[in-house]
Amino acid sequence: MKEVEIGQEISNEQLTEIFEVGNMGGMRKSLKNNLLVLISDPYKGYYTDRWDGNILYYTGTGKLGDQKLEKQNADLANSIKTGLQIHLFEVFNPKKYFYHGKVRFTGDVLKEKQKDIEGRNRDVIIFPLEKITHNYLVELEYLKHKENLSDSEIKKKNSKEIKNLLDNYKPKPSSKRLISSIFYERNSILKEYVKRRANGKCELCNDSAPFLDNKGNPFLEVHHIIWLSKNGEDSIENTVALCPNCHRKMHILEDKNDMEKLIKIPKQLPDSV
């Protein structure tokens, strides 16, 4: 089998040819090569994976209803016993697959609630996967590009769709990536919700945004009242939209009165939005 270097991006056609797997799906097994290719693709919209350092919390397969420990899910769960090789790819750019190398399942199957393709809450299986090669760090540009693409897709949705996506949303530990420093991945839906809730005004000083961005939107910055780096939640209640001046003030002064004011503001979307 041809070698793929860690950090290399390849096409779906190349992935299929090199690993001798099918050309569709997030879990692709090769009986011939005794391996399972996993793809973490945020643009599919069905699953929510998250990182904590070198551990990826990978959502099992199954788009409708509760996920079951069968087929590829069972293959992954039993990979320690069977010796099945697990290769991980991640999509930062649509139609390109970034190779993380081999990963190992830690042995602990977890469950959490996520929505299925019909918008109903269901149980999904979460597999903690550890990268075997730890010395390769993802470039910050990849993560920024992925975040910007996600933000752009969310902006296309109306406020009702965004509210529906956040209904029953339960904050999870923030997705935290190791680069040369630590990069916290923000929830794009949550960011857009908070900016629409602010409706063009800073939620601390109540002044209008100082300018419009290059797409004509009021420029406000999303801030976590209790910082993510201090274990604050990426949640509606802990997130506000601030003008750049107030945002900088919060990071420098951390004034308790300001924090209390932000905690108390209404967290629902105004009727006019």
C-alpha cells in the first residue's frame, strides 16, 4: 500500500485508491488491508466531533435514530482486540482530506445526545481516539479556514433555523486543538446567534457597533463571560457580543460588575430579529 505522509491533503479519489476502501461515508473498511479509514468532516452537518489535545471524540456512524454498536461502529469498538488499523482523516477544505496518521481507540465507548438528520434528539456513540504520532501539529491557517467556512455557512440561515439548531443544545467541553499554542474551536451557530441577539449593539455599553464589516454587518466580537481557558462553557448563557473597546476592557480589567451585568442580560433572540 502506498504511504501517505502525516499532514498531507489528498483527494477522495486518491484516498479510495491508496487505502482500497469505498468512496463514500465517514467510516470506510478495507478487508484486504485490515484497516478502517475514519473521516471527520464538519461540512456534512450530521455529526459533531471535538478535539481535546491529541484526543478526538469521534461520533459513530448512523444518521437517523439512536446509533447502535454494530457494523463499522462495532469494528471500531473491537479494534483493540482484532488489531484493526485505524487511519484518521479530517476535512478542513471541502473535497480535501488531511491525514492525521494512525489513531488508537482508548477503549471507552461514550454516549451523548445529538440531533439526527430529521432534527430529532437521539443517542450517539462517541469514540475517544488518540493520535499515535503526537509530534505533528496542525497549522493554525487550516483551523482558521475551517472556522471561517463554517461561519459563512451559518450566516446563510435565517434566525428561526439558528434557534432550532440551538434548541436543546447542551454545552460540551470546548474543542481544543494543539498547535504551537492552544486553539479553542468556537461553535459557529452559537456565534451567529449571539451576534443576532445583540442586533447591532454592544451588550455591555449598549452603543451601536463602531463600524460595518466588509459584508455590511455590524462589527461586534464574541466574548465568553467566563473564558474558555478558565473552563467557561461555550453556551448561550456564557456568550455575549461586544464592541472591540468593551471586549478589550473585559480582557484587561475583568471587572466583576461588568461580568454580573453580562450574566443578567436576556439571552433570547429579540422578536424583531
